[in-house]
Amino acid sequence: MMRSATLPIAVFLSGGGRTLANLLEHRDQYGLPIDIRLVISSSSKVRGVDIARDAGIETLIVRKPDFPDPSEYCEAMFGPVRDCGARFVVMAGFLKHVLIPEDFTQRVVNIHPALLPAFGGAGMYGHFVHEAVLASGQSISGCTVHFVDNQYDHGPIILQRTCEVLPDDTPDTLAARVFQQECQALPAALRQIAERETA
């Protein structure tokens, strides 16, 4: 039975579901006070859908091409979130641009695999981010948890975690090190939000 101090959330994803799996692990093993009420995927053919369904979470597929009007797509995404009673949305590797409705201002959380505001914006996701970090000669990278607004990788920063960029790094090795930080950063940010919201 969920505690009354548990934060009801929905998760948007587009891929393998590693971030969702990490949230489930932190919920089940480390007492992260979240209640994942809904998962919405932009594709039916990704492992994230299987992870959600295996965990017994209501799961919907909402394909952006089915909603060419941005307002209709926004409603298709956020209507079910309202219906399930989720108060926050977590973008867990969600690669589509969706308008944030007014009632979800500063209630949509994203994690980005770089230290924003650097290495963000349209097209900056996945290996593209890590390639850009390495090409720039940075010695430090990391991840950023932030509230989402209607610009790519924009909005108030909640927290950041850093890691070293090594001389022999490839995009893949750097991505793996950054993801280790993501696995700590997102649960920490959600714990902060839950404590604030349920205080």
C-alpha cells in the first residue's frame, strides 16, 4: 500500500527504459517515495514498454505522427496523466517535443546527459551529446535534472552531477559514466520534489 506521502507520477519514454528501470529499483530497494501510475511511450516497439507492463504499470502508446496538431498531441499526452491523478511527469529518455500545458508548468522533469546550459538544444540527445562534449575538449561532463518548458533542454535546473572526461574516452565510455550519474541524480531530484510536495 502506497504511503500518503508518495508522489504520484507519470513517465514518458521513447526507448529502452533504463531510466524507468532505475526508478523502479530506487522505489523498491531504496524507498524512493514515488507512485508510477502511468507510462506513455512514443513507440510500441521499445523495451521500455515491456519493463512498464512487467511492473504492472498502465501503459499507453501515443505516436506523435497520429497528432499533427501540437495542441492535440499535448492533450493526447497530458489528458491521460490528469485522468490517472499523476501530479508530475518524468521524461525518461523521451525524444519527442511536446507542449507543456499551463497546469503542468514546473511539473515536468527531464534528465539530460550533459551540464546544461551547455550541450543542449534540438538534436542534442544520446551519443550526439557525448560526441560534442569530447569534440570540445571538456574535462568534466555530467547530467542535469531540470523542469521542462517549451524550449529544448531549457527550464529551471533542479540539480546536476558531474563526472570526469578521460583522455581515452569514446562517446560510449563517456555515456556509460554519465549514465551512472543519471541513476543517482534523477531519484535524488524526485526525492527532493516529493519531500517538498508532501511536507
